Amino acid sequence: MCDNTGANFTIETNNSLNQATGSLFFRTADGSSFMTPAIETFPLDACLLCIKIARNHFSNLGTTYSSAFTITAEGAAQLSPVNAIATSNWASTRTEDISSLADKTTTTYKLVVKDINGTRLTFSGNQFFLDDIMLLPLPASVLDEGSDNSACIEAYDGMTCDVTLTRTLTKGIWNTMCLPFDVTPDKFGSNANAELRTLTSSEGGDFVFNRVEEVEAGKPFLVKVSAEVKNPTFRGVAVQDVQPQTVGNDHSYQFCGTYSPIALNTDGTHVFLGTDAQFYKPSAGGNRMNGLRAYFIVPAESPENARIAIYDEPSAIHDLSTSAAPKHSGCYDLTGRRHDAKQLSTGLYIRDGRKFYVK
């Protein structure tokens, strides 16, 4: 929209608004204000209004900090906080609290605006800087496994809304996932009976996954559903523009999430989880992994050390071209912890996919 310098603003209060280089400073006690030019032929029904705010106290002006600033839209335009667009929280005037801002600390505020064509926006308040007023596209809240999702995630950062995934989860297998919002099993739908697992250890190449009831935004995880889930919609989730995490307590063996498609290494350092819950190396012509997934990092010199334990489903690493049976994968208890087969206490264990009991 504008970076303020050279913009044609209408100053509503005589000499109460100073324009610094690239920013505006509201300075009088009675409330400064300015109005933008009319916004015409805007191509979108709804957009993001992003503005940077910084308070700055000057004692010689004899004024105190303003606790809020106000944005008013003309005509049919309506404003909503980004975390409330799924509700009826729309109005032509919004007052934003800035009482908690530290002196000279810049914060970006975001509002969603609909029906903005033909509108002027008026900003008013006292003793704060205003900068980088921008109108940005508000894309559909859809994350596509085959596309770069960074723009959508950035646009919806901080919003609570419904998010649809363009991806199918196959029933009865462990699907890797990574999402920019917290997720619980019920978010996958009542018929999915989703089970979630997160990595608790990767020491020595033993990737151990345990059941959880919630996964935080950006953290890679495994999910199994009892019925196919196609293009799920996650209702009322809070989108967070956080980087996909790389997790694991052994730097040589890591579990890495990705929101967007990625080209996996073909030198043996990247492996993916197959439908049989075993690791596979990508081939030179088939190393593209779609987004909203996760892959594994292993050392090229000893990839055979990698194992995965998902309760009673341990497996080993394989090349795509091999059909050999899984190698011996150790003994695990029902929480996924590995044990020395020669020093087992009384209890139920799993070895090579089979349960056995030690008296």
C-alpha cells in the first residue's frame, strides 16, 4: 500500500502529525490522526492489513503514552482481528491495545479487511510511530502437499481458522506429517480414530516413537488412521508461522519436518518411511518428497544402524531395490524403549515384530 514516505495523507489535526523518513509520528495529547487515499480497484474481497507500531516517549512533549490506537474504515469495509475471522467479530472501527509495548519496540499488527474497495482508512492515537502500512493478499486457508505453502502460512500467522489440507492419509499405515498448528487426534475426524506418535529418542540410530495426545506446531510426527482421510479440514486451529522442526537426541540421526515439497538427498543421508513402516533410500529419479511430511537423516557411512520402533512395529533400513527381510532390530518394551536382550526383567517385549513374555 505505502511505506509512508511521499504518501498523500490528509492530516486531520493541525500540525499534530509529523512525517519522519519512512514513518509517521503521532505526537499530540489530543489524538493525532491521518487518512489514507481512497483504495480503488483492489482485486480481492478480503486482505490482510499489516502495520508496524512503535511507542516512543518524549518527556519534553508533556504527554503520556497512548494505550491504544484506532483504525476506522469508511463505507462497507469491515475489520476483524486475525484471530477472530471465523466468528462475527467484524466492525468498521477497531481499537488496538498497545499499552504493553515497550519503549521503541516495534510490533506488527494484522487485521483482516473485507470489502475495502472505495474505502479510506483513518488511523488515530497519540505518541507512537506508524510504519509500513501494507495490504497483502489473503489466500485460501489451504495447504497443498504439492505446493510451496510458505505464503499461506505467513498470511494466516496468528489466526484461528479452519485449514484444509490437500493430501490423502492412507488407512492402516504410519503417515509422516508436519503442520503449522497444534493438532490432536480428534482434528482428523471422528471416523479416523487417529493415533499420533512423536519421536522420543534417536540415540544410536534407534528412532523410538511414543503415543501422544497432542503435537505442537512445526513438530514432525506419525499418524495412523483407521479409515482413509482425504483432504481433511482442521477446524478452529491457530496457525503459527514457525519453522518445521528437526528433532532427535543424536545429531547423526534426525527426524525432519517440511511444509513444502523437498528434494531428498540420494547419497543415503536422507531416508523416508515406507508403507511397511520400514526405511527406504530415495532413487535418483524419485527423490521428491511432497510437503506436510517428514523424512529422516542418517549417516551415509552407516545407514544400516537406523531402526524404527513404533510400539510393536520395529523395522530396519532398506534400499529401494532390495527385498531382503528386516535385520534384527533389538528388544523393545511396549513404550518403545530398547533393552539389552541378555538383561531383560519380567514383562512383555517385542523383537522382530513379535511379542514375547519374560517370566
